[in-house]
Amino acid sequence: MRSVANKFLLALFLSGSVLQANSQTMDEMWDSRSSDQEHPNIGWFKDAKFGMFIHWGLYSKLAGEWKGKRYYGSGEWIMNQARIPIAEYSKEAATFNPTNFDAEKWAQLAEDAGIKYMVITAKHHEGFSMYDSKVTDFDIVEATPYKKDPMKALAESTRKRGIQFGFYYSQFQDWYEPNGGKNTWDFDESKKDYQQYYNNKAIPQLKELMTNYGPLGIVWFDTPGGLTKEQTNDFIKGLRKLQPNSLFSSRVGHGLGDYRDYGDSEIPATPIKGAWESIYTHNDSWGYINHDMNFKTPREIVHLLAQVASKGGNLMLNVGPDGTGKIPEYSEKFLRETGKWLARNGESIYGSTYGLVPAQPWGVSTSKPGKQYLHVLNRPLDGKLVIPGFNANVKSVAILGGPASVPFKKRGDVLEITLPAGEAANLATVCVVNYAGKLADLDLNAPVSVSNQFEFNSVEAIFGRPQGNTRVRSLTYSHYYGDWKHTTCVTGMQDSSDAITFQLNVLNPGDYQIIAEYSCPEESAKLEGSLHIQNQQYLFRTLRTSEFVKSAPLMFIKHTLATTTFSTPGVYPVVLRPVGSGKELFKLKSLILKPVR
């Protein structure tokens, strides 16, 4: 994810990086991974918001199984996971014949889904080329009975539908080549000549892709390595001459990309200015696995798209066609349902920027000049949408694709909208608020709204104000290979001088349970902590969620710490800190305020 604007809304959000969101303003952050020059053709990318990623290769034929053993995680990594020798893996090409591939159907699915750009794997880490390459015989034309170039047909089919087309290319990892990166089971890593690999395969193939397939919107690089920053810069300059209008992804390395790609399945904790992209796959694997049926529902896709757009970025959602060239049934079905929602609500996504209304219990917002789009992801029980801090003159409120006018009232800076009853069944209702004047930019230190009109109210770690050694960090972990998770947590609380404070804007008085969602390894279990609210101290003891193993995935528990009564609406600080000293109390993901009904 490369942002190309000179300044950013927040911090870097790298794995394990410290987020200093609450001590800096929106325009004080600089992303060291980004190019300092905005690409002149970046405008279409910023407006697109929704892309389709396609992982398709020889691994798709194996479908997650090798010699009777099933593999889970990322299907495109099966050669690596199973340590399959090249001599055996290459034989699979002899029976790879994707006769169900239909470029027109793929492109039509993308159009039906509301997709604005498509990126497909021309060569993944396995080293097999999914196009007609003159650099190697290990490609779909020379090595398989298919004997056709599917990339040529797909490039043409997408462009005639106005969809930007691009290639994924693994520039460093190539498990088929003696000098390519990361194959340690066939080759001695210490004897590899990466420069020879770049000169003899990677660069010539990239030149083929950038010469023979028309204008490309994107060249999507992955896993950089083997080059210095100066060499990477020369590498890029040479390729730019072939496609000056093409954007290069941030994974080209050394901060030289045109936009920022976050880690797999990662969204930044708060809005980010500039051009960036969040990549997710539709089920659990990127490449096809026939036993992976965990497909995101249309509702989940729409909510994910809204969350990403509300923070100013693009969502590129991956599908993994099988070895015959067929896209999974549920990917087709659920993407088309997403497209129906976009046909009605696309105005709130395409061409939008991050929302000026902070995330609320009901959902998120996106922006256009004079308009705030309120994405209702959780409908309030009473149908009343409350928007605090709306300090502009509201001219009208409407539902996209629904009533052209809905009732609203304003009390000071609090806007209240009455939602139509018929909207409850939608994947996500979008209210458009038309206003005059200047709406204040996001205030990341503003109190987080809490209401009894929702089953629960989640107060994320990013909105806490750290004290002492406390830090708010983005943590990366996985339960199995390829199942990447990224979670922002409060960390580093080791003694009573360390604390985290959350400001709650309680909209409705009443009784609430206060629940901590945290991860706690065995060595931190049974430590004592305290929660302070309304001049009351509530003591608790931490509960173990996992054994103390350095590489163990984070497991989270929801632990009720207190029950309290808010007698009047207002702002209430909540402070968490250790009672003793020594070990870290826990890794806190969120506080949850649950109304007692």
C-alpha cells in the first residue's frame, strides 16, 4: 500500500509498529514506505475503490492436495508447504488444461459485481507463467495441453467493459529457477545469484507483460528481495519507459511504489490519506482449495467494502478459480449480490474519500464535497440514527435508492435521523446527508459514542490515550500458514504508572456491562488489574487465553470487568491499568459496553 501524498492521516500501521495516533494531527504523519511523488495517473485508482484480485496458476489444479494429504491456508503455497521437488511439480503441467476458462464470463462477472479494476497472477512464486512467455518453456502455452494464452483474452474482455487491467508478478520468489528466491529444498540458497535471475527471467518477463498486452492499469509486485534501493530504482525506471501510465504497487520494495498495499487481510485502524489498498480473499485461501468453503457472505463483503472506503482506501477482493478455469459458485453468486448493492449505493463508494463522521455503533461514513454518506451496518433498535459532532448546516437527508427525503432533527451539534422501517433488510442502508458550510475534519481524540440501542458498543484500542510505557500497536499473527490476522492492541502495561484511557460519549443512560476483549499468555495470567470509572475502582484478575509460546497465535477472550450505571448522558473517562508491576497485563483489543436489558 503506497500512499503518494506527502502527508498522512495517521501512523504507519506496519506489523508491530507503534501507533501514535492520539499525539499527532491528521496531516503530521509521513509514510516512509511511500514514494514522495504522486503518479500523474493515480486519479482513477483513488476513485475506483473496488478491485478484483485473481490467483490462478498450476497450484489451482492441485486444489490444496498433494499425494493424498490435504493442505490448508494458502493454496498457491502448496509447492513450498509440501516441499515438492521441481522435477515432480513440473510434471503437473502436462495435465493442466483449463478448458472451462472463459474470459468473457470472468470479465462480465467483474462488471456485474461493480469491479473497477482487475489484477491477475501472471507468475506466482511457483515460477509457472500463465501467459505465452518466450523467456521460459514453463508456461501455459508450451508446457500444457491448453496451448492458449488466457491473459490475452482477459485483457481484451476487461478493457472493453471499461475495467482497468493489470498483472501480478512475483519478482523475487521463483521456486522453479535455481537463482530465484526461496526454494531451499532443491537449491542451496547461499549459492544463488539473484542478479542473474532478475536479468535472465524477471526483467525479460516483465517486459513481455508490459509490451504484449496493451495498456496496463497496474503492475502488482510481490515479496521484494535481492535488490538494493538503487537497483530497484533502476529496475523501475526501465519498466516505466514501457508503460508510463501504469501504477506500480508498493511491494516493488524500498518505498518506490505508487500506492500503498497493506498486508494480506489488513485494514488500517483509522483513516489514511493518499492512495492505498486493502487486499482480502473471498474465502481463506488465495489460490483454489477444493475443501475451503469459508466464503464471505454478500453482507460481509459489503461491510468490508464500506469499512475500507470509510478509511479512504480501495478493497481488492480475491477469487481463486479452479484448475479447469471455473470461478467457485459462491464467489460468482455473492459477488453479483454485492454488485446489486453497489448499483443502488455505489455513489457512496466510488470517488469517495474517508468519512468525516467518526465510526459509530451504527457504522461508518464516507465523504464527497457537501455530502456525508452514513453506512448503517448495525441498525439501532429504535431506528434513530444519532450522529454527534455534526457542526454543519444540514440541508436534507435521503436514503440511496430509497426515500428521497427522510425525517431528521438537529439539537446543537447532534444530528438525529429517523430510518425508514423498510430499510432493515438491506445489506447496508446508506443515508446521504447534504450539508452547507464546512464540516470539521476527523478528531481522533473525540469521545467514542455508546448507546443502549445496540446489542454492544465496541471501543477499539486505537481510541485509547496511552500513559507511561503503554503503546498502541498493530500486531500480526496467524493460526495457520497464510491465515494472516492484523489486530491493533494496547500493549506494554506493566506497572501502575502505565495506563490507557478511553473517553466514552454515553448517549443513553442506563446499566452497562464493561467487557475487556484481550489476549493473555500463560505467563501473564492471574495478574491483577483495575478499571476506574465514575470515581469507582473495579478490580479484576487476568484470564489465560493461550500458552506462553512466542510464535503462538493471539487468542482473545471477552472478560466482563464491571457493571455500572450511567445516570445521565455525557462524557465519561474509563482508565485501565495494572495493580502490581512486572509482566505485561494483557494485549487489549477493545472495550465493549453492553447494555443490560
